[in-house]
Amino acid sequence: MDEDAERYAVIAAALAGHAPIADAVGALRSVPAGGPYRGALAAGLIDRLVADEESQLFGDREPLEALIAIGDGDPPAGPSWPRTRALGRSAALAMAAMRYDLPNTADALEELDELAAAITDGDRMGRIQLERARLAVSMYHAVTDGDDPFQSEAWQRFRKLAEGSGQPEAVALGEAIDISQALMNDPHTDLDTRLERLREVATRLPDSAARSMIESTADQIRQVIGGNLDAIPSSGGGADALHLAASVIGPLSAEDATAEDLDRAVDRLRAALAASPDNPHQRIMHLTGLAGALARRAETTNDIGDLPEAERLLVEAQGLLSGPQDRGWEIVHEGLSLVRQRMGAEQDSYLDSVVSLRTHVWRVLMQPDAAGAAAVAREAGDAAVSAARGCLRVHDVAGAVRALDAGRGLALYAATEMRSVPELLRAAGRDDLAAGWQRAIDADGPSPGLRRRVFGVLADIAPGGALFDPPEIDEIRDALSELDLDGLVYLVPSSDVWPGLAVAVPAEGELSYLGLPALKPADSPEVDDYLATMSSRDSAAVGRAGNRDLVPEDDDLTDRLDIVRDWAWRAAMGPIIDTVLPTWTHVPGHRVPRMALVPMGELALIPWQAACRAGGEPAIRTVAFSQAASARMLLRSAALPPVAPSRLGLIVADPATGAAAVDLHGARDEASAIHDVLYRGARYLGRLPGDDGAVSPSGEGTPEQVRAWLTSTGRAAGAMLHLACHGVADPDGGSYLMLAGQRLAAEELVKLMTAVPERAVGLVVLAACSSGMAARDYDEAYSLGTAFLAGGARSVLSTQWTIPDSSTSLLMFMFHHHLMTERLPVWEALHRAQLWMLDPDREVPESMPARLSAQLDDGDPADVTGWAGFLHGGR
């Protein structure tokens, strides 16, 4: 038999399953270019390799790449080659990822997107192979580059296809990968339970390479976490470096690690660094791993001799970072902060800590929805407070302000940035990306890959990290002056170790901070009980008559608030008014001082405007308060041009919600009164006053009607929106308004309004309960009120708690009276209305309808529940 015949015989045997594929690949490679059927045989061998489970799990990608090159050089006849090539190339990328030998994961993910065009929607098996490869690359991408959304999206796509395919192996493999990564990220929590789950996944499979791999993985993980490096066989390149690093996870994370354990860990991490490939992501990982081990050893042995080397390693890693989008950004800068602090360079250490916070912005921008953004940003609040406290240790108040704002309102910031993306891209000359982004926004939303590309471009063109950083002090001062505010105050609660803080930025004058050791709600059982009640609102319960939300009845709210008001004065507001306020020089003589508060964490639930000394006057007599989600959002409000008040707008009164909520007769009276007396040109939706529940001829007050008004650019629509209805802040369901027939969620409001930037909404009044309360996370401040501000509304009034129906109607009429009759600014109209409620000698305007003024005899307007629940935000 001649050589060519022998080669073809080997290839034929392999295609029939009777010879090793590796032999066939070698034989085909030796067939000269242009040899008979060379391309077709390459395609056949690619199909065999792709179908061979063991080759995909444990094989080398080089033979596949060689076969693809042969097929490209001599394309087989017929329509199947593009599919075969796409599956072969995707399998090669997956193999490289599983061997930790993929130079650029972002490029690989983009290539997989392109390869998908060759697989038809009806080709389920082909799509499973492609999504399996995407999952493998995404897992590696998450490890090296920190893009968890890629991994999450890939796993969901793969699982959906696999479950519909009848392939239990595919589903089990995905579950095993998921469990394995969780184990490596957190090796000590529920170790035995997770390993048992991994074994259970394996038992659902027939004897196969997949089952063998899962079973061996479970054993290897247990041994690796225990420090047995030999548990994982050597496979060369980046895999060995990662295995060396993984083998010290257990000892390094154990609280009782000995000096000998740490010596061995340092040695292995030095070996891992030496073995790491020429890949910046992996090198950063190994540099930071070794630096961390050296810092841990220095702490354990009380010997700082290791710290200079740790600093040098981290500085090298810092030089390899491309920006906050790198997984290692926070780790590197936090590491530098810790090491430099221990070395005595505290000023530099806290600057590093502040810079590390940029990564939180990037991670939030990568999330596909507001719920995901809020979940990711939840970590940012604690990190920001820790960095701020560090800055104040060296009296760097400006650094503390930057740190605090870096952890505030990131989900809101992301929501507003999303809609400005096309304009920013076009300004940068990237019309292609702008068009792609707009198409994605109009469809199902941008994919993780598109988000990464787009914000990578924007990060490159933004000067000095502007995309990620909070505003500078001068920018905050300019915004305060534009909004006629005298200062901004962050309120930080005490911890078990650190006192609470008030950090102040005046419009003019020196920055300052004040220690507030009593600012710890948990130390007051009554305040703690109030906060627990306010933060565990039951959105499924039907509210009692006379209140505008759906919460369990709380007849003791006034008594609770009296205790909270006293505590709020002693813990924070008294010292701020007595100590900080006198230092502010920008206070015009014609008005009271104005303060914008940014309360951190659960302090957002405290009615600071009602704080008062026992038996004394409330703080609102001395100061007019506004509340801001963050300085970032304050700047957004200041940048928008003011909108002049007019008598045109939309008023929504107690829309029918069926059995979902009680009727609000006071809301109908309120809406009818302000419409008839002050806004005759406004459209009135919802129900009319009276017991019969008659609906306004203009409409029921449906979400669609409100959406249409919010996006209308006609002058006749007006610029004022008053919503007198039920509001809900539900930790599971988010914040939403209950309108006729359906809900209108906070997240949707931002999308609606930012999609029509030319729509100028001057004022939104949310006379609905809990409309100023963030449902999921207080530091995110993602409430109905802040959603309207993020969407571009100039001024918003919202509420902190269960507002009583009747007294709210009085307050709202007086607010609109001061706004439209006396032409006061929004903040001052609310301030005057609240003072009117407190005044026993109040004068009733002649224009107030009798059905409202009669309510003055039915209750006490000065009751704190009736006037103190409203907050002003924006202009």
C-alpha cells in the first residue's frame, strides 16, 4: 500500500470509530494541499471530535484548529461546511478555556457571537454545542475578568436549550460547573453539602466521560481546598499556575493558619507567578495572590518585612490594569491601601481605597436590569463608608465625600447613563456602536458583550475616570448654588467600632465633619423597633381605610415617631444645627438655611425634618430640608433647566384598583380641590369625590394614560403631575404605584422619561405612601421619587411612610396654594405648608373648599404623621 493509500485508510478507520482521531489528524495533515477530498475529510474529523465528549472535556484544541485550517484552505463542497466550522471553532475555544489558556476572553465571546450566525434556530444540537462553548468561555471570563453577567447569561441560555433537548449530560455538566465555582469562591461554607450535591449530579448520568469528570472534580476540590497540590494532574501552561494558586485557598482563608502554612502558601504562589502565562489578567491574579499571602504572613508573624515586596507586586499589578473594568481593580487598590496603611503611609493608603470604588460603578453598568444593578451595588455602600472613615483618619474630608458618594445611588446612576449612551457614542465618532446600542435598547436590552464594548469605549474617552468617579467638590458647590441650597450633609450611622458621622459640603466655606457617637439606631430599642416596622412593610396586606398604602395597621405610629424624633435630635440633628450650620456662610437673609441630606443605610427612614428636643420645636422651624440620593443625582437636577409653573398638567385621583386596596376619599377631595381651584387647565383622571365611585370623563387613571402624559411633548400636556393614589415599596416586588388595572414601577418610569429627554416635567407630587422609600436597598435610594428625578423631573415631592388620607389632603392643598398663588419655589411651598400644619393660629385661605377645611375639625393637622412624611428632592 502506498503512503497516500495508507493515510486515507487511517482517516477512514478513525471516521468509522476504529482508530484514534489523533492518528487521523496527523495522517490528513501530511496529505499534500489539493489532495483528493482533503477538505471533506477535515470536516468529517471535526464532526467526530465535536461529537466526542472525552475529547471536548480533556482534549487539546490544536488538532481541531489544524483541521479547520485545512477546511478553510480547501472548503468542502456543499452547504454544511459553515456549520461544521462554527462548531469546530467553538469547541476549540471551549477547550482553551477549560485549560485556562485563552489569551483574550472578550474576543472569544465576540467570536462566538459571530459563529452563532452559522447555526440555525432549528438546529437544537448545534445550538447546544455553541452555548456549551459560550458557557465554558464565560466561566473563564468571569474568573479572569470579573464579568459575572456574561457567566449568568451564558448559563441561562445553555440551560434553557439543554433542558429542552433531552440531554441530561448537558444539564448536569452546567450544574457541576456552577457548584464547582461556588466552592472555589467560598471554600469553607457548606463544603460537605456542596460536594454531596456535586456527587448527586454525577449519579444522574450514565457511565461517561462527563460523569467521570464530575466525580473526579469533587474529589480534587476537597483535596485542593485541603492544600494537596498533587490532587490535580499537571496539564501545562496557565492551568498549572491556577492549580498552584487554588491549592492555597484553604490554608489562606483559614482563621487558624500557622506560620508554616503561610510559608508553604507563599512558596506555592511564587511558583504560580513564575508559571503564569503572558496574559495580563492571569498575571494580575497571581501578583495579587502572592501579595495577599505576604501581607497575611506579615500580620500573623507581626513582622512587616514582607510588606515592601507586597507593595512592589501590587504596583506591578496596578500597571497591568486597563481600568475599573478589570476584575483585579478593586483587589489591587484595596491591597495597596491595606499594605500602605500598615507601612505607615496612611494618606496614600486611603487614596487607594477611594480609587478602588470605581469598580462598583463598572459592575453596576454591566447589569441587565435595575434589580441586578441594585444587588451588585449593595456591596458598594459598606465599602464606601469604610473608605470614607479611613480618609477622615487623616482629616481628608474631600476624600471622604468622594468615597461616600461613590457608594450611593449607583443603580439610579446606571439607569440614567443608559439612555445617554447613543449621544455620547456619536460624539466620540462611534455611530456604529450608537446604532447597535439603540437597537438593543428598543428590543430586549443590550447583551453583556455589547455593554462591555460600549462602556469600554466611553471609559476610554471620559477624562480622568469621569465615567466612574463621583463629582468633585467644586462641582458639588456649583450645584448647591444653582439649586439655592446652603449645604449638603451625609449622615453615616455608627458601627460597633466607629462613631457615626456627619460630613458636610457647604456651598461656601470649609468642608467639615462631625463625630456622632449616638447615631446608632440599634442602641435605642424604640428606634430599632420603628425601623424594623418601616423596613418590613407587607405589600400583600390590604391597607386600612384612610391611608394611602398597603401595610399592616400601626395605630402607634405617632407614639413611635415621638420617640424617634427625640432620638434624631440628640443623635444627629441637634449637633448639626448647633455646630455645623453656624459655619455656613451662604445663607441669604430672606430665608431659612437650606440643607440637602444624604442619609446612609436605614437612616433614610428617619424623619430628620421632624427631629426636635423633648417638648421643643421641630428642626423644620430652623432649617428647610431636601433629600438627595447622591451628589451625582443632585448635579443631574442642577444641570436641567428649570420649568416655569403653569396651570396645565395631569392629576390622578384614587384610581380604582378593585379589591387590591381601599378607597381613598380624601385623595379624591384633594385632587378635585387643587384641580378646581389651582389647575383648571389640567387633565383629571381617576375617581371623582363622593361615595358612588364615579370615574372622571377624562379617564380612569390607567398606567397607559400616565405613560402617555409622561412622554407627551405637546405644550397642552403641561408640566405638573399630581398622583393621589396608593404607593407600595416592596422588597420583593420593588416600588410601584397602583393605578387603574395595573402597577407602574419605578424602573419603568426612568426608562420612559429618559427615552424622551425633550419632555420637560417641572413637578411631580407623589401623594402616595412610601413613594420616597427605596424598596430593595436604602443606599441605592431607588424609590418612586428618585426614579422621577432620574427620569428628568425637575422637582419631586415623595413620602416616607403611611400618610393619613385626610391630613395629607390639607397639606397638599396648602402646598399647591403657596406654589401657584404666592409663586414660591417648590421647596419653600412645601416648607410653608408644613409650617402651616404646625401653626395653631393657621389662617385658612378663602379658596380652600369647605369639604377640605372641615377636616381641620376632625383631627389634629399638627400630628407628625400628617405633615412630616413628605420629602422634597430636586429643584
